[in-house]
Amino acid sequence: MAPILQTKNLCHVYGEGTPFRHEALRHIDLSIDRGEFLGVIGHTGSGKSTLIQHLNGLLKPTSGEVLFDGEDIWKDKAFTRAVRFKVGLVFQYPEYQLFEETVYADIAFGPKNMGLDKDEVDRRVRRAAGFVGISEKSLQKSPFDLSGGNRRRAAIAGVIAMEPDVLILDEPTAGLDPLGSEQILQNIRDWQAAQGAAVVMVTHDMSDIAECADRIVVLSDGALAMDGTPREIFSRAQELTQIGLDVPQVTKVFLRLRELGLDVDPAVYTVQQAAQALLKRKGGSPC
Amino acid sequence: MLKDVTIGQYFPGDTALHRLDPRTKLLAVIVYIVALFLAKWYVSYALVLAFLVFAVAVSRVRPKVLLKSLRPILIIIILTGVLNLCYSMGDHVLVSFWIIRITREGLENAFFMILRIVMLILGTFLLTYTTSPIALTDGLEQLLRPLAKLRVPVHELSMMMCIALRFIPTLMVETENIISAQKARGADFETGNLVRRAKALIPILVPLFISSFRRADELATAMECRCYHGGEGRTKLKQLRYTAADFAAFGVMLALLAAVIVLRRMGL
């Protein structure tokens, strides 16, 4: 099956012709399949945010192209706008873009811009709110009366209410407590399972990505450094460290165990896998 | 789009002009403006212009960047030129048709007026290009200090100015982020009539206001945590001190002013 989103030789240069010229993206070839959960990792300034803003046509490539369903998203204005609804983008700290008087109206902003009728907008708002766990009562509140975590949920609901085919999230758990971020990740996974959409998540948190992603791409200095399953990526711990990234904590523990002479799998990246690997080593069976 | 705004921008550098005391630079700009308005004829304008060119050369600010700052006031410059050209009294008529009568005096007036405005803008912009906002407000506070005796809150005013200047770039970045975020939800800023376009700004302005208030609140708390209580008894980490270069600069400015006054007397 053809990928839903694809970039071909995508390059982006900021400030062309000035002393501040900066190559943010270099020759990115990336394809995103329908229904997959893709993790994007890279240290600050590696071009992650620039990349995702190309995927829904907010930034225009300096050279190269971005294809949605096989068609260039810049082929005409109407198509670019249509793609913005099909590729939902949740920015970093999305709670700062809330502006309406009620949470309901804010979530309805996207669907209304799509030109849907009132009943459909209503259905989508309630469905999106349900996914992120915003109660019926909270929908009529002002977004500014919600707690920080709920405000972020409302903002995410505002994008998933557009029911996009691809949902892109830039650091959705930044600044939240462990419980709050775990819940948001679960909300996103639930929505993905129900919608069958592709999800692209940009993050710094290796544990988050290890839990969720089917596939991971690593960006370094504006170029695609690695592309593979979490297992493949996290088994290259040394290379990751070299480009200033980390591996999940449990992987670190296992690497150290190996150094100490214990023959365990070094590419373990979730706590569950770790428990299994240890039990196998002990000769016992998982309980 | 917003990145192109250069008004009040500071270009860091380490030239003689950058190193001058901000008070010296502020006073120098005042003297420069006085000299510019006293200038009467080609010779005196040429002298002031030569001084400006010299200052720009010392500052190493690229002339192209400096000239770009004229763009926002281009209309004012053109209008001034046209008005002076058409409505100046004079006997030496060069062109005359319908109600328009262009005289040699008018031509000269227009030329001098345009030159005066352009040099005024360039001179003051050179100040902000070579002086950091903090140094500028610091200098201003020192110069206005005598007014504190008349119960003018000089320190508070300069602190406000400093904070305002500091947050211009921050707010610009924030505005761009909010615009992108709302565009991602299908907001449309480019089509529709005036009312629709004005309405389309609400999703940008509301979050921007809220975040400005939040920032102001956080800043106030942070300042209070460090026991900020206004200007009374406050000492400075960086004391402003005049150096030999500053006295030299004062000398140059006074010489320029004196020369322009003498030239004016001579009708040049």
C-alpha cells in the first residue's frame, strides 16, 4: 500500500541570502504508512519542528516535495488547505492557543473551519472530548478555568476533532507529571486504535517513545540519521549517545549488566521486556 | 514576515561607536539633530552628511541594512518632497502648467527637506543599531536623573521601557507560533472581506494577550522574589563612566555644531 505521507529529497533553508543562513533540513526522504505510530527523536535544533511543519503545509520546502496520498501538497491552494485538515498538527504547549469562551467552542474551531454542518460538528466535539477524557460538564467551562493537564487535553481534542488521517504531536507530554503524560499517551493510543490513523510523535522522552512507537526515525543536524524499529534503534546505543541522544533507562541497565558479564539481550527497551528477559535468564517462567 | 522588522533592532559589535558611553551617544544624537536643523545650504549639509558617513563607517553597520530602515517612512519622504516641490514660493519658474508651478526655490527646498528627513532617520537609527536596549535605557536614566528631584519616577520609567524593548522579540516569536497553530486548525487569514479578516484575528489576539499577562505576572513575581523595590538606593553592576573616547566624541560634536553655526552665518 502506498504511504499516506511522503517526503522526497526535502530541504529547508532559513534566511537564504543573509548572514543568518541556516540549513534546517537536508535531503529528507521519509514515508509514513497508514495506521502506524512513528516516533521522531533528535536533540534540540535537529530540525524536528521544521520537519513536522512541512508535513501539513505550514512551511514550504526550499527544494524537494511533500506528497499526501501520492499528490504534491503544494499543487494548488485548495489542496494545501485540505491537507491541513487531513494532517492534524498539535504544537508544543498547545494549551497556549486556546481562545474561545468555552472548551466546547474551542474544540469546535477546527471542525467549523472545515465547513461541516452543526450536527456533525457536535458529534465530533463530543467524540474528541470523550477520547481525551474531558467531561460533559467541563465542555461548558472556560478553557482558562481548567487545570494545566486538562487544558492540554482540550487543545489536543481540538485537533483530533478534525478526524485527520495523520496526527502529528510535538512533545505532547512536555512539562506534565508522569501520571498526566501516561494518561495523554494512552488517550492518543486509544484514539489511534479507534480511528486507524497514523500518528507521528516528536519527543525527547525515550521511555515514551519506547512504549508507543512501531517505528522510530532519528534526526541529527537536519538529516535522517536512523530509521527502524525501536529494537533496531535502541540496540545502537553508542551511536545515539554520540549524536547527543539517550536510550531508555531500562536499556541502560541492561547494557551495564552486559558490561558486568551477564549475558542478557542488550536491545531491551520496555520494563515488560526487561522482566521477561531476566526471568528467561533465571530459567523461570513469567508469572 | 515579522522577521523583517528592523526598527529598534540592535546589531552587536565591538567598534568605537559601540563602545561609547550611551549617554555620550544620546547627547551626540541631540547635537547632531540640532546641527541638521541649523544647516542651511549645500556646504553645511555636506559637512553634516560627511559626519554621518564617518559615523556609519566607524560603526561597521552595513549601509544596505541602514537604508532598509527607511522603507516604512518612504511615503512620508515622497509626500514631503512633492509638497515642497509644488508649494514653495519663488521667482525662478522652471516648469509651469495648470495650477502647478515648479520653481528653482521649490526644487531646492524639496531636496533639502528630503535630505534632512533621511539623515534624521539614519542618524537616530544608527544609535539604536549600535547601542543595546539595556545600555540605552541605562544612559537615559542617568541623563534624566536630575528630574527625580522633581518627583518624576525616572528609574521606574526606564525600567518599563527596558522591559518593553526586551519583550518585543519574544512576542514576535510567540505571535508566529500562534498563527501557525491556528492555521493548522484551518484558520484562514487571507480571504474574505475586511470584517471577516478582522474577525479572523481573534484566535491570534486572545492567546497573545493572555500569554502577555501571564508573562507580566511571572516577571513581577520573579522580580519580587529578588527583592526588587524600585530605584531607591539601588547600585549598578556596570557603572557608566566617561572615558577619553567620550570626551573626544564630545569635542567632535561641538566642533560640528560650531562649524554649522559659522557656515549658517556665512549663508553657506
